Amino acid sequence: LGSGPATFFYNFSLFRPADFNRDQLWQIRFDRPLSAWAELLATLGLAGFLSYFLLSFWALKSKLLILNLRFANLFFVLLGVILGQIFYYQNAVLGFVFWLILGVIAGVMAEEKILTLPRFSFDLNRLSGRIILTLGIVAVGLASLALVIGGLRVYAADFFYNQAFRQASGPAKTGLLQRAIAINPFFAEYDVILARSLMNQARQSIQEQQLAKAGQEITLAVAAGQRAVSISPNWVAGWETLGLV
């Protein structure tokens, strides 16, 4: 079943051989393989890889594409995209064209069908019907409101996070990062950057002989690093940051 999408970076760090540390690239962790198909095999496992392969094979072997010259161009476009995914890493263009062509093929292969749905009556004049309808509207409204509020919180946290990158190392930078964490405490990257920023402040405080201030900053950096690894325990950068602190 693999380790899940977008986990190649974690897999590389976990499974790389010890001899790799003797190479000139010992400190580099590759976050992506050479091709899209290699990433499928590494992250989605045999099940995901076979599913992707069978889906591609099903589209390529379609008699409509092979025998009907009107749709032959779809066959060659899809074949070109699949070959590209074998030799190149997946990007927005390759991914979009692949699924677009699959959708077009499914559309031209589909037969027109008329669906007849059974009729049913729902008397809104009845009290029970009105209650059910009212509860349904309220539930949908509350769910929509929760999604909007959650989206605004994520956006606001990212706003302060981006503002922090425009600041030099210092209290202003860490203050913006702490505001971002207070709004969205579920994103480990905020804590990683905060811990590193606090470490830079602590170095500066030590150079200025402000040891008490440096101790407070180091304590906050440790807490930020611990939060990062608790949020994303499989993320290497969090453990690296905590170890650095």
C-alpha cells in the first residue's frame, strides 16, 4: 500500500543505505525521484502503481481510439504523456493533460443512457417534513460557516508567516511567527521556522552577554521544536530542528 502521496522525502531519509553517507552528496536528501512512475512505486506501493498502470492500459487499448481515425490523436497524446511520465518527474502540465485525456476518452466511449429515477412525494405541509428540512438547512449552513472560518484562519496564519519572512532576525520576526502559530497551531513548519529564528536570536544575545535573555529564547526554541515533532512526527526537518536546538 505504500507510505502515502508526497512521502518520497521521508522514505529516502528512512531507507537510504549507510554507505550513502560516504558519498559526496551525503548531506542531501532527495525529495523526489527521477520520474512520475518511480514516485508512484515508491510512495503508493504496488497497489497504487498497478491501479495507475491498469487505468493507463485500459485507455490505450480502447478499440475506439485504435479503429476510429477521428479519435486516433487521443491515443498518441495519451501515449506521449505516459512515456513522459516514465522518464520525467510529474509536473502540473503532465498531470493535467493525463487526467484530461482520460476524461475525454471516457466521454467518447460512454454510451448515452437515460436514467429514470423513481418518483416520490414529500409533503412539506407536514410538521415532520418541515422540521427535517429546517434541520438540514441549519446543518448545511453551520458546516459551510465552519469551512469559511477555517479557511480564513489558515489564510490569516499564512499572511503573518509570510510577513515574518520579510523581517530580519529579531523580536519582530518571532512575534509574527508566534501570531501565525496562535491562529493555526496545526502546521509544523511554523514551529520549525520559529525555533530556528529563536536560536539565531539566542546566538545574538550570547554575543551581547545577555545570558538570561538567551536562556529564555532557547527555552522557547525547545518548546517550538517539540511542538513541531508532535504535530508531524514523520517529518525529518522537525527532528533536525529539535536536534539542532
